[in-house]
Amino acid sequence: MTQISEDLIIRFINNACSDAELVAVRKWIEESDENLVELFETEKTAHRVASLRIDEATLERARAKVYGRIEAEKRSLARQMRRRLMLRATGIAAMVAVVLFAGLYFLRKPDVKMMYVATTDQSMTVVLPDSSVVYLNCNSQLAYPERFASNCREVELTGEGYFEVSRDSNRPFRVSGQYLNVEVLGTHFDFVSRDSINNSVSLIEGSVEVTTVNQSEGVVLEPGQKAVYSVETGHLTVQTTNAAVDASWHDRMIPFENANLNDIVEILRQLYGRNIELGANVDLTKTYSGVTVYCGDLDSTLTRLSNTIPIRFTTKGDKTVIYPR
């Protein structure tokens, strides 16, 4: 049984292996399914840890900024009230004191919306007050109150987010977007809310209700369905989709389940929008289940995929052809 070090796995994840090390990793992967699972779990953990570090730092900066503003407003209000107490009669001063204490009470419990914006080249993980988790894609932002209300949980999304909502039957979870609104109790879904392209909601598990902002149309989705709002026509339609693939950007994993090479090519076309074809003598009777790493470019993903599936490929211009190995 081949043994490889954790350092070598990390170098493989970071595309820093030598040719000899790549051969060693490939041999290790092919020895057992357990080794393949270990590789992908290590990479998944690395991505999530990196995202959480970014989020925690941003969270602390945002909290410090908001609490600083709250304290400044409290000091300013206190100074104003003291001047009024000195100038006015005792009865009026007493009323002002009541207002002062009431105002300070509400300042201690502010309903302030916190904004989180993903960096241009990385996604971000945000943990909400109810322990729901939101993965924000690049160039996206999420707004939500510091404390959710007692009867509902409401957030606002611009860009793309993958939501893992904690179930709470007493407080529906609502996401407001540019053109669509989503309401759930507890579920996993991907939401695209952008101004210049079609907006969509892909349901991975559970149930969601999707409505247009003006409430003119609405649908209830089942897992594997996708609601698409056309910015051009203003209509909402429902499609069958591989929802896990729609959301693969959030954990950098592309899932396959009993998929032959033709199915895999369709998934890669969906993700990369590239011209991909199958060459001669490709065996379509074999199927594959598992996951592969979602890289930033198609060639890198195919290279990773070729470590577990007997394929090779060529790329010329915007056309990629996959052959059996």
C-alpha cells in the first residue's frame, strides 16, 4: 500500500507538485476509494477554513465600525440632553430625561444592517445569527440585521449566494433579491440575483417558494428544480437542473452520480460554457460516481479528472476534445 505525506497532499491541492510527485499521488488515488475521499475531504476543508478566516476578520472590522458609531451617537445625544436639562424647567427636564434613557436603551439594542462583500477573487462564508450559513460568491454582498426578529428572518442578496438555512418553523427565512424573493423554513439552495443577467434559484434539498418582487408570479420548487427569471421578458419559468452542479462554486467540488462521459461533458459545458466534444471510441457504457475538484479553468479540472477516469484531452482555441486513454 502506497503511503504519502500530508505535505504532499497539500502541494497537490495547491498545484505545486513535481512530475514525480504527481505520479506518486495518482498511484495513491488509484489504490482505493478511501484515498480519493481523503483527498477531496482535505481540499474541501482547506477551502472552508480559508473562507472562514476571511469572514471572521471582516466580521470583526464591521462590528468595530458599527459599535464605534453607536457609541459616538450615544455620547452626542447625552451631551445634548444635559444642555437641555440645565436650560429648561424641572418638569420639562424630567421628560427629557425619560427620552434620554429610552434612547440609550434602544441604542444598546440597535437594529443595524451589516454588509458583507466578497473579494473580487474569492468567495466568503457568513454565519448568520440563527446559525444559518451563507456562502457568497465573488462580487456579491449580503445584508442582514444583527439580530433577527421574533417572527421572521430576512436578508438581502446582491450577486450569488449558496444558503444552508437552519430550520425554524416559527420564523420563516426570506431572501430578497433584485427581481426575486425566496421564502423557506430550512433548506439548501443557490440564489443568483444580478441586474444584467437572468436571475435564478436552484433547490438542492427541502422546499422553497419563489416569487417575483412585484408578486405577479410565484412557484414552489422541489429538489432538482430551478426557477429562472428572465430580466428581458419579465417572466418566471421552472426548469429541471442538476442543482448540486449549479452550486458547485461554493465548495469547489463537482459531483457525479452514475454519470457516463457524455453526462460529464454536459456538466462541464454547463459550468464553463466551453465547446467540449467526445472523440472516437469513447466508451459510454461505463458510469462514474464521486466528485472532482472545480478549478478556475477547464483544462485544470480535466487534468484532475484524468487522475481518476481513463481519459486524455486536447485543447485548440476554444474547442476541447476528450479521448479514451
